[in-house]
Amino acid sequence: SRDWSSDVCSSDLLSNSRWDLPHNFFQRMENDLDEAHVNFVHKTQADLALELSVLPQFDAKETDYGILRIGTRHRGATKDVRYSHMLMPNTTLIVVPPSTQEDNWAVHLAWRVPASADKTVSLVASRRKIHAPAKEAPAWPPVDYYVKEVLEGRMRMRDIDPAHPLLFNIQDNVVLLAQGAVYDDRETERLGQSDAAVILLR
């Protein structure tokens, strides 16, 4: 098995950001623990990484600090293991796949802070290895613009330029906000094996 964090920790680009998210804190935390959503919500990026080319086996373990999420992917004789850590009550440490063909894997440390019932503040520090000097970024519309356009039916996710550096954020916000800013009707949910970490959190 391979510990991808050992590759990425030699990164030479450190960035930080703050996001005001228009949805409930608990929805954001569950998203962080959902290994399965990577191959669907973030399919554009998953297709860039051979390690994510198959769906994983899912596992989650309670630890002294919170939850360890484990996704094991078998590609013939190769086994790729992707770990993420939830440090209770509100911190996620994970290695995330490339956003675009110009990117590499990144160590991603995020603090999710509830601001109200339907608002979450996300503070993120990322470290990524870069292959070439950064190009001047186009003047992209803000993330909220794309989220609104998709949710109101004027745009599809596939209409967004796959080179958009914040495509991850757009995808997550569309999916989370489509549930409603506060999703609390779980009576009809049927959680399965892929939801191991979410079940453990609950």
C-alpha cells in the first residue's frame, strides 16, 4: 500500500483561504468523511488521477483524536490506500487529488466553524508540489456565481471550464446546497457500506 502523504509533503507551494459556506456545518463535516463522493461529485478531477480510477473499499475507525477514514483501491496487483483524518470536533486533514492537469496532489488541512444554523466558515491551509511557475490566472467569476447558475438551471456542471482552479469548491457547494442549507430529514435515508465514516460520525 502507498501513503500518498509522503509524496506530497515535499510540496513547495503553501496557500491559505477562508470560505463562507451557505450551508450547515454538519453537512460540510459529513462531506469531508464521504470517500465515495470523490468519484462522482469530483469526477473531473478523479479522472486525472490513476489512483482514483476505481471505486474503493470503505472503512472507518474511531481514534483517540476522532475518525480515520480509509479508502482502499485495487487496480490489478496495485493497491492504493487513501487516508483522511477528522480531528474532532471540526478539523479535517486529507490529501486531495489534482484540481487540473497543471496540479499535483495536495495536503489539505481544514477547520470548519459553524457560524449559524445555515452558515459555515471554512479555513483552509494547503500545501502542493508545483511543476512549473504559476501562470497568470484568468478573471474567473466567483464560486457563488456558478453555484447559483447550476442550482437555478441556467448552467450544467459540465459547462464549467474543467481548468477552473476552484472547481472542487463549486462542485461541493452545488451538492451540499442542493440538499437545502439545513438538511435535517434523515428518516428516509438508507446508509450503506460506502457511508462507513458518516455512520461512525453520527
